[in-house]
Amino acid sequence: MTQTDVLVVGAGPTGLTLAGDLARRGVAVRLVDRAQEFAGGSRGKGLSPRSLEVFDDLGVIDRMLASGITHLPHRKYRGAEVIAEVDPEAGRVPTPDIPYPIGLKIPQWRVEQLLRERLADFGVAVEPGAELRSFSQHADGVTATIGETRIEARYLVGCDGGRSTVRRTLGLSLRGHTPDVQLMAVGDVEVDGLGRDAWHQWFTGDGVIMLCPLPGTDAFQVQASHELDQDGSPLEPTLERFQQTFDRIAGVPGVRLHNLTWRSSYRVNVRMVDRLRVGRVFLAGDAAHVHPIAGGLGMNSGIQDAYNLGWKLGLVLGGDATPGLLDTYEEERLPIASWLLDITSERLNVVLDAIKEKGGGVDAVATPELTQLMLRYPWSRLSRQTEDRSTGPRAGDRAPDAPLRDAATGAPIRLFDLFRGPHFTLLGLGARCAPALGVVESGLESGVVKPYLVGPGGLLDDGGHVAQAYGTDALILVRPDGHVGMVAHPTEAESVGDYLRSL
């Protein structure tokens, strides 16, 4: 029997994000996946702005940005005629508080590859061909059978997708409904006769076909209506059928599809579990919630689940928090999952209406909520507001970025640089906060929190952007996942200490 702190089942983006976050905290983690080979298909193809902030914190943002593209226009056709072209993210530019305002087009398999590389930096490798057969819980942990091997773990996290073995073993089900929406065939295919400068889209009364170039490859992701048999039942997608669909719906001569490397079918489901934790076992990502693809939030929501859970497991396993902190994972993420089902269903209906009109397309899905930058946890027991202020974020909100300068050297630094890592960050906004920062720093020896004074004698607010984003004259405690945990009066050092000790 082998032992580990956390056994993560499922090596997609959710499991990889969680394993990477745990590994950088020094937590012993094993990441297993039933598949013999790493996935090569672009089941997802985009990262939200908030996911980019997560990967900034995890130290992989430069690799992600170098592998993706932004501002890909949506080009809509009627036959060979271009009837509309739009960039849904036109006009969005980085600002001091939002450095990544635009989603990144990048195939899911590439995201997974980059996360595996980052995980390897910590000496951890995915274990493919390792299928979870069973597990049981006891007072001190979980005993899991992986293939023929028994693994003893203190906690187990199921990131193993919509057909989750972990979820079924727990006796939980995905509750909800399957709307009466036609299946969608998807695949990765090379295309001759189309440029790679746009996402090409055809919508007719006879069906849909879209071809989106995948950056860093020669492939396009194809999304299309299924071809039907004589009884009206959908046929399995093949290269020949994708070509048949293109010829039938688009009818553009000289466009040929070839080298189909991956294919699948997608049916809309709107379902979620009613629990994210049973004892020492957790669910995250598609194992816990499935929803319409409108807005591309599937991969991104799993990443956010993992990011929320990772720091909490890390603190508990490191002895810096009690196991009760883990209850806040379900408390915070279950309402977000419910919102996710609602917003994606609503945006799907918007898109289905839009494509009935000339020039309409999937860009109709765009809404600020889909950036995930607005997600917040005001209801959480971890969100405490002791100072009522008219400016700046409130407890539970995302903590904005802003530029600073080192007072001694003049070197530029950003708040995200201060936040990066597995610690809490305490910002003291203004000179009145200096005594409180000293009290907090001297009272905590574990390295759980790093205090910084913004003002005379500390870091300089470069251009006043910190004051604009956060206001002034307050203590702001930022959680390891970049959400504000507490907003307090400049003299309330004891309240901050009580917050941290209460974990």
C-alpha cells in the first residue's frame, strides 16, 4: 500500500489545476487517470479572463499566452458571401485592475499539456492508465484501489468528468434535465480553402457548421449539425459526414476537410449534484456539474473549482487550518454551480434566437458575466466586512490588480506579484495601517500571511491606481485564491488576527 496526502482522480484541466496548486504548497499529491494516453482533442477551446488570472498565480501564464490567440473575429456567411463579421471583444484592452480582459483561444489539449509541464516542475507526473476501481472512507482518510494498487490518502478529489466513478461511488447523481436541443457533432480537422484569420460560421434552416482555427496547430475545431439516417436519427460523425454537412449547409466550392484526428458528439445537459463533499471525498468540474456549452465555461468552471479547493486543502494539510475550513468549498462553489447552469441555459437561448436572424451568430452569447471576473462569495463565512466603505471591493469580491513602485529602488511591481503564491496577503492602505501590519506580522509565525503597507514608508501607489481600485485608509485581507476575505478599519489588527486564527 502506498500513501499520499491527496489523491486526485482525473487529469483534465480541473485535476491538473488542483494537483499543481497542491504541489506548489508542498502537499504530497498523486494524479491518476483511466485513459492510457493523454487526450488530444479540443473539447474546449478557450480560457476566460479569470482563468488567465489563476494561471498567472500558478506561474504558467506566459506559456498559455504564447500558445493562444485573442481577438479572433466571427465571420458569418451565406454560402460564399460574407454577410457579417464581428469581434465580440473589440475595444477591450488591459487596464491597471484587469490585466487579462480578453478570453484566450487555445485548445484544451494544449492547456492540459502546459499544466502537466508545470506539474513536472514540482516533480509530479500524471499516472495514465490508472483506473479507480473502488474506494472506502475511514476516520483518518480514504483507501482507494487504483488498478491492482491500494493507495491510502488523507483526501480524495473526483475530477473525473460527467461519467464520474467517484460521484457514482458516493451515491450522488447529476440532477436536472436534458433540454430538447439537437446534438452537436464536434471534431478536430484540417481544412483547405479557408483562412485561419477568423472563426467561420454558417447558419441555415437546414443546420449549422462552424470552423474555428486552433492556434499552434494546422487544425480547425468543427462544430456541426449531425447528419441523419433515413429514420431521422443522428449518425456518428466521420470525416465524410463533416464534409457532407459542409457541402450541404455552406456549399462553398474548393473547401475540403481532411485529417480528422478527434471527433465526438455533444448533447446539452443541465445537471448538478446537491453536494460537493462527502466526508473526505470532494467533487469538482464536470463530475459535479454539466451545462450548455454557451459561453465556454465548462473547462473554466472546473479550473475555478480546483482553485477554490486547493488552498483550503493546503492549509488544512499543512496544519494551518482546521478541517472545518473544507466545508467552505461546498458553501462557496455550490451556489456558483447553480448560477452556472442558469446563465449558460439563458445564453444558449439567446444564441438560438440570434442565429435565426441574418448575420446572427454565437457572438450573441457575450456578456460580462462570462469573463468570470464578477464571481464573488459575499454569503461565505470567509467573507467579513467590519468597515463599511463606499469605495473599493467588498468581502468576497475578486481582488483587483494595480501597479506599485518599491519606495527604496523605484522598481515597478504589481499587486498580482504580491498575491502570487500560497499565502494570504494583507494590504495596509495608508500610514494609519502601519501599526496594525506590525501587530499581525509579529503575531503569526507560520508564513500564512504577508503584510504590505501601501503609502509612505512602504510601497508607492504608482499613479494612484491602488486607491482607485481599493480606496484608502483600510486593511484589506486577500485570500490565496485572489478574493477579498476581510475589509477592516486601519486599526483593527486584532480583527485580522482573529480571522486568520479562526481558520
